[in-house]
Amino acid sequence: MKRFLPIVCVCAMLTACGTNSEPQNNMQDNAAKTVSSETSAPVTSLTQIDMAKWEYNAEDNVYYQLNIPYCETPADENYDTLAIIVPAAYMTGEQNEDGTFACVLSDGKVNGYTAQTAPFVLPVETPGYAAQAEMTEYSSQKEITDAGLIYVQIGCRGREAGAPAGVTDLKAGIRYIRYNSGIIPGSTDRMFSYGMSGGGAQSALLGATGDSALYTPYLEKIGAVMGVSDAVQGSMCWCPITNLDTANEAYEWNMGVTRTGLDEQSQVLSDGLGEAYIEQINSMGLTDKNGNKLTLDSLYSGSYYDVVKAAVEKSLNNFLEDTQFPYDASASNDKGGFDGFGGGMGDMPKGQKPEGMPDMKGEKDFTAMDDISRDSSAAEAGVTLSGTYETAKDYIAALNANGEWVVYDEASNTAEITSVEDFTKALKPATKSVGAFDALDRSQGENTLFGYEGEGAHFDKTEAALLAGTEYENDFADDLAKTDALGTDIDTRINMYTPLYYLLESSEGYKSSTPAKYWRIRSGINQGDTSVTTELNLALALESFPDVKSVDFAQVWGQKHVKAERSGDSTANFVEWVNECLKSE
């Protein structure tokens, strides 16, 4: 729900015209401009961005500012500023004696965008729900800015600060940018977030939780700008580790079939979590495109199961359609990784890069960066794909090496699978221990996320019920009874970090936020980090939500926990998607 407060700070907004994208020697007079309706009642004592303090990068032809405070009373001064990088065509600048530039808005264009229409893009680089470092030195975002997009990197706290700290900080940064609407270039109606893994999850949360009243006390505590919206227009999510309220159960329902050699207690827990997913799905009220309710009749049957099976088949058939044979499986296994969206990662001091982090360019597996626990003794995939396959028929034969589970029609170049379980055993083994997101020893990143003062805590009530009478019963009971520094209980904190809470008609949070209109979701279907249902459930909920205009969803065959794409470069595809969304506006 939106909250609008009385005006305590309304500033003059300035604009001017010019045609050149390079810095100019003659600065034009500023002209007064009426405050836009979206920032008609900002409540803050923060100053607006100083238009006389821009720096210029000639190689990229951009103006930029770093270290801009976006909240008044930050909880952590290591993560309380944002950076903004603007294509130079949108401003005319006069150089100051100290080398900075005093700028006014111009009438220049980039890719058809102007200073009034250019969208903002907001990276959420928070693997494992880690912190996003502030940009303390200029970092080129040339592929973004050359396309006419304005890049804003918001420093945000990580999982050690506990949910909802990360999303709270990102929302505060969004609010601060809106507070500057009409002063800086760009349309604050056009904001798009994007991220991968835990960053994909928090991008999804920015997309689902816009203007949620649950965040108000947290925003007030850090001194965010009040009286403006924190909603975004679009959300890009690669492999989002999200909907954590049902993540353990979904994991065992999907990947429990690949576990071997469990002790009796672990096997009972795995089975119990998988069975519990039936009730969870049936209470969600997910529907298909025709509005029919999706349910599970038993563990592996029902209309919901049929939709999951169809999604796996679609992923395989997309692969067959996209792939030109001969196909080198070895060269393709790591495609789609983290490829260079901006600043730093993790809970690091300002300006530092984590030791051993790979270069941002190139296709990297994201699991190397998120510091999430994975089970080194986990089962391996039943099918190994390597080398070159001359034809699609040869590739299908390799999938069926241990027994037929893919039926291929060579004439139509299409395939069907026998079951979700057979697909999972062949290509999607569990890579985390039972209690994949709420570990028995509280060691998972999500335990820290829902913990207190950096210490992990249990949060899954279903898992707690299954462990009644064991040595873990009291630990779960103690943790589930805790509240955070603002007195918020674990149920509310989980709701704040669950997109489906805001999107499902069966939820009390339905329509209590302003969701993004545009969504793009990609996941590697082979990943062992989360269930095949995680992104699918998000897409199903979005497709049924009345205010969502489009959901571009694909699970990419053969890809794991990476920035999976059916083809092309993830950055370029993201930029193209933003452009396509705005063509319809």
C-alpha cells in the first residue's frame, strides 16, 4: 500500500536544452520546472543530487557521480551510498576549476531515448543474499550506457544484517532517485532491476514488493525518503533463489529422488518435506493460463505435476529448436554465467574485490561466488554429457544412456519425457543436504538471512514440525519465537522476502503492493541449487496477476546455476528486453 506524507521538502527542478554530448564550455541558464506528481510530497532532509559536481569519462562518453548518500540514518555506513552513470548526450556540461562539470539537461538522444525518457537500470549483485558494495571508483558500464540506459548502483547490506535489510536499502536508493526526478536525466517511471541467484531473488522482490507497507518502519529507521514510490517497472531475474517459505519442501519434492545413502532420520525428513509440498501447492491457488487451479493429487500426479512436466519438455524442445548440430556439449555446459554488471560483491570493505573472484567478463558459474553450503557428497547426475554430438538423435541417445526416459520424434524434432523424476535423476541431482535452505546446524546463507545479529536462525515451521521429538526440536522452537530489532516476527519477515505473498490471490498480501508490469525470468534447468518449480511458480503467479503486462519466462536446457540464456549474451539480451518493454509504452 502506498503511503503519502505531508510535504517537508520541495525543491526547484531545473532543465535546459543543448545538442552536444561532449562537455561544453558555455553553460546555459537553468529554467524552473514544476515538480512532477510522483515526487510532489517527498519527506526528507537529504539534499538532491548536485548538478554542479559531475565527473566525465571520455572513453565511455558518460557523466557520473559516486558516493551519493541515499538515506539519512544508515544502519551501516559501508552501504549507504549510490552511484549513477549517465550517457553524456543527456546533459550539457561546463567544466569547473576542480575538473568536475556543472551540467544541465540537454535534448540529445541515445537509441531514441532522451533526458526525459531514458530508463534507469539497477543491478542487484548479491549472490547468496550478500551485500552489494558501493561503487567507490568509476566502473565502466559501456554496454548499458551506449544503449541509452542510465546505470544506478545502490550499495546495500547483506544477509548478515538480516532480512529485510538488503531490499530495504535498495528501496531507499530507488526512492532517492525518484526524489531527484526532473533534476537528473531519466524517467523515474522507467526503472528496471536485474540480478542473478540471491540477486535475482532480490530483483524479484523489488518487482513484487513495490510500496509494500511492511517495509515502511524499516525505511523510516534508516531515514529513507518518504512520500515517494519504491516500485519498479520491470524485473529481470536469473536463477532467483526465492519463495523461501516453501523452498525446502520444493527441493525435496523435486530432488529428493536423487538422494542415496541417507541415515534414517535424514531420509524421514526428506520424505516428509517432499510430502508437505503437496499441501503447500494445493493451498497456493496457482492456476494455468485458462484459470484452472493447479493441484497435486499425490506426490507425482495432478494438474500441477502435469504443468511441471510440460515445462521440462518445453525446455528440452527449445534446446532442440535452438541448437545447430553438431553440438559440443563440453563447451556449452558453463555458458551463461556472471558476465560483468558493475561493481563489487559480498560483505567487503568499500572498494575491495573479494580474493579469487573471477573477472566480471566471461561466462562463469555463479556458485563459486555466493558462499552457500553445498554437499560435497551429493549424488552426481545419472547422465554425463560430453564431447560432440553429430545429430539431435545422437544427443537424445546420450540422454537415454542409462534407460529410456526421452522419446524423440525425428520428423518433427520434438521430444517428450517419461516423468519429472526421470529427468531429475538424469540431469538435476541434489547438491545441498536435507534442509537445503534451513540447515539443521543453521549454516546455510538463508539461515543467516533470517537470523539475528549475523547469527543463523531456523525459519521453516514445516521442517520444525517434522523434527518434533528430535534433538533439533528446541533449537527450532527457540528461533521461531524470536523477533528482530523492530519487533517483527519470522512469519512477517519471510512474507516480506516472498514474492508470491504479494502475487497470489490466496495470500493475505495479495494486491498490497505495486508489482512491476514487466518480468523476464531465466534459469538453468539443470541447477542443483533450487527446485525446478521455483521460477515456474513465480512465472505462473505473475501470469495470473491482473496488473502484470508481460512475463518472458524460460528454463534453459543444459544450463546450471548461471545467467542462463537460450542464446546470445545475457547483458545484451537484458538491454534488448528493456527496449522491447518500453516500445509498448
